[in-house]
Amino acid sequence: MKYTLDTIPVLDAYKADCECPLCQLRIACEDQYVDSMMSSAYMEPDWRVKTNETGFCTRHFELMFERRNRLGLALMTHTHMQEVIRSLNEILQSGAPQGFFSFRSEKSSLPQKIRARVDGCVICDQVENAIHRYAYTVAQLYFTNAEFKAMFEQSKGVCLPHLALLLEIAEKTLSSAQYRAFQSALAALELANLKRIEGELEGFTLKFDYRNADKPWGNSRDAVERAINKLMGACVGEAAQMPAHND
């Protein structure tokens, strides 16, 4: 088969035997993009134009703050804040009341405009683009790589947000017959693994009955984390942790 830049990361993620390979890829992408942003990208003119205009979400501000490159973060935040002040001035001035009826018709749009101004993140955009490419690669590999197809069908499925993404990408890029086959395989895989985690979650709750105190935990000890991550995407526990950094 022809390998692309996205093929090897997808194969590696599926070899990891995790609850959602795409979540693992998402976290790796976040780490890569945050690291790049705090090491060199903040000095590049093209990226500064993007960060000035778009800014970052709470999560990625927090991750950049933890990297401890305070000067780089200060430089990006300073020029971004200058751009925010400029645009916010225009937004607030455009909402200045010009009479009772004008004020009533325009004032409700101000919160929307302000939220729209801060509702953006350069790193989120990068991660989203990367995960869409990986989802496309998964759908293509399923029909072009027998080794991957076997790994896919023996995997633990994906989280629900990435289930929706895989189906969306597959519907857009596969033939009708391929989509039906892929959808059927993915549905069977997903339902089986959701039922597996549901049973493990029940096992976790039963361990708190004194009558089960001596029974083994089995696979239930971390069932709460895995259930949440399966429903919402990796957000709690070890599966959601970023790689350790010494900077």
C-alpha cells in the first residue's frame, strides 16, 4: 500500500489497544502544536497574524502557560490583546444606542458579537484538521490494508464524538457499498465495546457492596474514567494526560 504522513500514526494508535485511537492521536497533536507554538511559531510573522486574530481557547492557554515559556506567551498574548481591543472597540461603538427603538433592536447582538470575537483557537483549528485527516485515513485503510482491517475489527472502538466523525468522513469519501460495510463493522464494534464498559462500570459499583468486598476488581477499577472518556472523548484519567515536560 502507499504510505502517507498520516498512515503510520494511525497504525501506531491502533496498535496501542486503547479505548479510542483517535483520542490518542488528538492528544499527541495537541502536544505537538502547543510545543511548536511555544518554541518557534510565535516568532513567525504568518503565525503571529493568525494568533493575533484568532487567539486561543481556555484549554490551550492553560497548556501553553504550563510550558513556562512566559516571554513567548506574553508576546503572543500582548499582540492578540491589542487586536481584541481594536475589534472590541468597533463592536461596542457599533452598539451605542441611537434612540430607544434602535437600542432595543441592537443591544441583543452585542453579547453575540463579543462571544464570536473570543470564540476561536488556532490550536483547536490545527487539531481539528489533523483529526479529520486521521479519520479519513482510518476509513481508507479499512479497505486497502488487511493488517489494519484486522486491528480495527479487534479494537475497542472509539469515543462517541469520534464515532460520529468517522461516519461523517466515511459517508463523504467512500462509495455507497463501502460506506455500508464500514458503517456495519463500526456499529457492531462500538455497541459491543459500549456494552463491555457498561458491564465493567456495573462491576465497579457492585464492589461497594460489603458482600462483594472480597471479589476481584477484574477490569472495573478504572471503569468510571473509561466510561466518561468513551462517552465524551478523552477528558479524565490517564488517557487524557498530556506527555510530561521538563520545560
